[in-house]
Amino acid sequence: MASAANPGQGGSAPPPVVQRGIVKMVLSGCAIIVRGQPRGGPPPERQINLSNIRAGNLARRAAASQPDAKDTPDEPWGFPAREFLRKKLIGKEVCFTVEYKTPQGREYGMVYLGKDTSGENIAESLVAEGLASRREGIRANNPEQSRLAELEEQARSAKKGMWSEGTGSHTVRDLKYTLDNPRHFVDSLHQKPVNAIIEHVRDGSVVRALLLPDYYLVTVMLSGIKCPTFKREADAEVPEPFAAEAKFFTESRLLQRDVQIVLESCHNQNILGTILHPNGNITELLLKEGFARCVDWSIAVYTRGADKLRAAERFAKERKLRIWRDYVAPTANLDQKDKQFVAKVMQVLNADAIVVKLNSGDYKTIHLSSIRPPRLEGDSAQDKNRKLRPLYDIPYMFEAREFLRKKLIGKKVNVSVDYIRPASSATDTVPAFSERTCATVSIGGINIAEALVSKGLAYRQDDDQRSAHYDELLAAEARAIKNGKGLHSKKEVPIHRVADISGDTQKAKQFLPFLQRAGRSEAVVEYVFSGSRLKLFLPKETCLITFLLAGIECPRGARNVPGLAQEGEPFSEEATLFTKELVMQREVEVEVESMDKAGNFIGWLHIEGVNLSVALVEQALSRVHFTAERSPYCKALLAAQDAAKQRKEKVWSHYEETPVEEVVPVLEEKERTANYKPVFVTEITDDLHFYVQDVETGAQLEKLMENMRAEVGAHPPVEGSFAPRRGDFCIAKFVDGEWYRARVEKVESGGKVHIFYIDYGNKETLPPTRLAPLPPAFSPRVLPPQATEYTFAFIQVPQDEEARADAVDSVVRDIQNTQCLLNVEHLGPGCPHVTLQFADSKSDVGLGLVKEGLVMVEPRKERQFQKVITEYLNAQEAAKSARLNLWRYGDFRADDADEFGYSR
């Protein structure tokens, strides 16, 4: 490698200054890198080349920028010389003197092991072992050079190292810089420790290692963690906070050390592994010192237990070390009353979530910390033509729900919030989630999550944030696995064949006599649609039915009428809430009397001796229907109604007063009606119209689609048998391979058919082979088209294509495929004009477009809209002042409104 040049002749030079440092790296048999002591950060470094000697060069890989260049191999005895120095010097304190410095800045000198020059002379040791030679042309004109000459002669006589017989080719490594198949290479080692030398540290968690004895040079990423990195900006590497410190932490412990590496996996050609050193596991040390964070994508392959990594990370978080210096505990911003409280359980959503009623009367969804419910694993044998019903089709989901329902419904529980999981957006494999409150829920001193896991009805969830009782969950899971409980059992999984005959008139007719003869039947209330309409599960009959309360007339809820929003009758929401709180997911008894044309059963429901029909009338939330006269409960119903009339409460608040109906139209002319209903936005057109589905009828559409696809699957249409004509209803196969209801809009001569999906609002051009007749049982007469067209009220859509595209893009990003709240403001020539609100924030979507300067306000003179119009105009003025989007060139409306696609 490099050798020293002659120092200047003549004159007595001052003795060289003795300096000290720690050897960081051995570059070759005659060059090392020495560093100082760290003080508040990585220390300074300098390269020292050994004077007067020469050792063989090490192999060098050809530069990627020079395609014609070839790799340079080791010179004989170059690698043994490097290894001799590496094993002797790495991490040791040395002293050195600089004898000469070239114009290019390279420093040559003498290096001694220890704190002073009385220690071992490194150059002499190399020459004595035959691993280096005196530089050619050096005369023994001083004691140091004479000593080197004497040692070299002794090594030559003893035939040591390079002076031994032969060419020394056996000391030349066969270096392999690349792997043809990294995954196969990793798998072939079967996670057995491999001896290695760490040759380079890229950052705290990525190293370059030389695998022994076959000399593979590979890049290894530490499994389960990630350190701050160095980012390249403008031809310079800019370190993230603590990147340099993390790199030094790893370098000072591993660089050029003998280690063992467990190669654990291969991800996108990157090798993941764990580095083992006698002094400890660098992965866990980096986490514990706050130099790294756990990463979910690779923690699963860490073979020494992800729990240790999480615990090390938590240790650093709690002490706010380095990258966690600004860390705030998950519940740090919660008041004590919001961290721990007592609440009543109203509903079990699935095996890890419940709805509770707070003392304030508000409802809150609580997720059990650090567990996840049962789910379908691997390739499921689920029938593709039948929609998945998680409660019945996922093994042990029904058992888990029933355990929670029987244990918790209607009971008061202690809730201790462990963390708040922020909202997450959807990915290709994971749906979007809203913000979740995760807590430990206990009743009678029993941790519900622990009980679920111990019975094998839920999995322990290993995540960044954890339950305060995580150790108990670990122990519970170990017990469940040992005892083969539930999900861990080797027995066949329980199968629940539950027939859903809701709305199935034929099946309901067959089932009616059986239920009538049965008298009172046991049931569980699965869902409450309204005050008098429920969905029941009959456990003995293993079926689901829709059940209507007999003898009463409950206020109707809001309904979806295409083109208009029909608001609910007064006290309809109160009636629904009353029924939910009294019977939701409770065990009840039902008496079936009859059924209606839609296949819904009609009868009486009893809970703990209370007749729900009578209870609703008592609460003034329902009136007695004339059909109650022939029932045994007529006297009780009429007595309850008379008492409610006397109190003049709720539905009887206007009893004996003049009918209010005649006054309502006058009020509607003077005041704006704000009756927002939940809708699901399915399509947005290029002219800023949009299509929505009514959330309330969503279940009916799902049911219809499920039945329709089942029938099409059972009787597949013959390809090409359907001759499309404009206006025909049909079914069309969408890109996802599923059939949807559609209407033919246009048939081209080339065989292309323009169709409109009547339940979603989108359009497509298809060949006739992807169309088929719509079975009569699923025609619009059975269920009207669910996609209703609307447009925004109070705004003008830009005529300029670019400006209009900006507005459409903004709306698509904000509301497409999301649930919103819709209010019909007035009718228009093509479709109703409405205002939309975001479901969570209740903020106005159209007003937001005005605030962003994407649209202009459409002034209207109707008296009832003036308050809204004023708010819109104020927002427009603010956007104009800020020169946002349309207003970026000022107020264009005066002279050039037409040029910009607007008219005043």
C-alpha cells in the first residue's frame, strides 16, 4: 500500500510531538484511522500511515461509474497484514508521532500500542512477522531504520509471512460482492449464527459485513429497528437528528469486530439480521439508549423476541432519551376523569370493542387494549358468491361476542384508558380507521381482555402502544396455548349455520306457523332499526328475523326519498334510543302473531317482564294502533296512553290543540329547514354533481346484491345472450369481477354499450358480453335505484376547464367514498341543490370550497337563505383577500368574468 517518503535532509528537526487516540479502523497493513474521545458528539478522526514500511494492498471493487473497470484483488499477504493489525489494535489506545505530511495532506508516522512510545512498535511487529517489508530505497541511517532492517532479515531467515515459500496466493481472498439470490442464501443458513467481521457502518442500524469463511460481503439491516439516517441533499449527506451519534454508537462497538450474525429474512433484496457480540445485542442497546425505534415491517422476523425490543424502546420513551426527547405519553393530554371512569355497557361491537354510556349521557366506543379479535387466517374456504358475515363465519368470533355480551351488557364497568390510537388512512390491504380509545376494561376485578385471551377467544396484540396489563395478557395467552383453548385448539372449529330470513317472504311464510305455535320464543336483539323495528336472533331456530312491535304506531324516522329529504317525525330518534337502551343485545322473549307483505314478523316483545310496546306508550314515544283492540294487552296499552295524554309529553305534547300541520308550510316559507341525513357519496361528476346512497337503506342494498350475486352464481348468464337497448335495465360485470345493477344509456354501432350503474352513479362503456338481463326479483320495483344525483347549493361551478378540474379534484379528495350529512336546500332544473357536511366535523363542504377560492358564491334572494349566503360571501371575501386559487390575480369579476368562466 502507501509507504513513507524521505523526510527533509539537513538541519536538526525538533522531536515529533507524541499524540494519543483510539484506533477506530484498520485500512490496510500500513494505514489506520485514529479517533479522539467523544465529547458531546462523535469525535474527530485522522488517518495515520506507517512510515518506512509497505504491506500488500487490499482488494478494491470497481467503481460503478466506470463500467469498463475491473475489480482489483488482494495482493498476497495484504489481508493477513490487515487482520494482524485489526486484532491487535481495534478499540485500543495508541500513541503516535507524525514524522512527515505530504502536500496532499497524508500523514506518515510511528504508532505505538499504549499510552507512550515505550509500547509495542506496530511497524516493527509487522516486519517481524513477515507481513510488511521495508520500503524500497530506505537506508538504515538511523536506529529505527536499522531495527527494521534487522527484523526483516530475521523474518526472511525464518521464512515468515511473505518470505515463506510459494507465491502467497493462498492469502488472497475470493471476495463475493453480490448475491444472485439473497433470499435463497439466507434460507440456506437456517438462521444459524455466521462468523463475520463488520467492515463498514452506514448508519446506526445498517452495516456492511464480511461473512466467514467464504468471504461474502453483504449489507445487513438490523431486524426490527431503524436508526436516524443520512439524507443526500445537493451532493451532501445531511444527517437526521441523532444520526451521527447513532452511527458512532454502533461503530465504536462493532466496526471491524469479530461478531456472529443471524441472517433472519430477506425483504426487497435487503438482508435482515441480528448481530451478536460477547458484550451484548446491539439491536436492543440502540433502542434502550434512544438511538432507534421499532419498525413493524421487520420486527416480526426478529428471532429473539419482539417483546424485548418493545421493552427497550419503552425504557427510552419513558426517560425521553435522544430521539424520544419530545415524546408525550399516549394519555398525557387526557384529564384524569377521561383516563379512568365508570360507564354502562350498551353494545358489544365485536371481540375487542364495546359501546359504553358515560355519566354525561354520551356514548363512547372503547377498544380493548393490546388484543385483536379472531379473524380468517390464510386461504379461507369462504364461498365467493356469499357475502362474509364475520360474526358467524369467522371461527370463534360468535363465541367471543357472546362471552362479552353475557358478561357485560347492561353492566357498569371500570374503564382505564391506556392510549389513543390516531386515525389511519386506508392502504391496499388495510381499511381506514378512525381514532380509537384503547383501554383496560374490568368488572368485579376481572380484566375482560385477559379473560378473553385466556379462553382462547382473542389474540394478544403486539404493538407500539400497549395495555398497562400487558404481562397478564402474555401469561393468559401462554395458558390458552398450553391448554389448547379456543383459537389454539386442535379440534375442528365450531360452525354456525345461521339462516337470515329477513325480508325473505317465502321463507317467512313457511316459518310463521312454527313461531305462532311456539308461543313465547327466546331471542337476542341483534340490531335496533327504529323504536318499533328490530332484528332478532332466535338461538333455538338458529335464524335471524326482522321483528315489528304489534299494537303501536311509533314515530317514523327520516327516510330517503329520491330528490328530497323527508325528515323524521318528532321523537322518532328518542323512541329508537329508548328501545336501544332497553333491549339492545339483551335476551328477550317474543310472541309472533303475524307477518307483513315484506316478510317481517309482527308480535310482542318482553324483557324481564316488561312489554316493550307498553313501555314505549308509557314513555309517550308511541301511540296505540287500532289493531291492539283484539290483543290481550289492549287494556294495558290504552291505560298507558291515557296517562301519557294527561301529562302532555312528547308525542302528546300538542294533545287537544289545533293541528300543527297547517302552520308548517308557512314556517317553511320563512325559515330554512336544516334536516341533515347521513348519506354515502359514491360518485362525483366532472360538472361537480355527485351521487349518494342513503345510509339507512344501505343494508337493503347489501342484502339485494348478496342475493342477486348468489342467483347469478347459481345460474350463470349465457355470454352474448343479452341484446342491449337504450333504457333497458340489466346487470353489468364491473372491473372487480362482480355484477351490479345498471341501465343502458346508449348502444354504439361498433358493439360498445354505454351503461349507468343505478346504485352508484358511475358510468362505463362495455362490450355486450359483460352484460346480462336483470333478474326480475332484483328490479328497481323491488328496490329503487340507490344512487341519487345532487349538486351543491349556493355556489357557481367554474366554466373554465382548469378551474373546474381543481374544484372537482378537491371534492373527490375530501368526500368520495365517505359518509357525509346532506340537507336539501331547494329544487333545481336537473336535480336538487343541497348542502353537504363532513360527518365528523360537521363543517360545510361547499363553504370549504369557497374558503379555498375554488368556486364563487351564487347569490340567492330567498329570505330563508340570507344567513347562509352571508356566511358564504364573507368566506369569499376572505379568499379574495388572501388571493387563493381563482382570486390569485385579484378580483377578475368586474370586466373579465366571462374570460374566467363566470358571470356576475
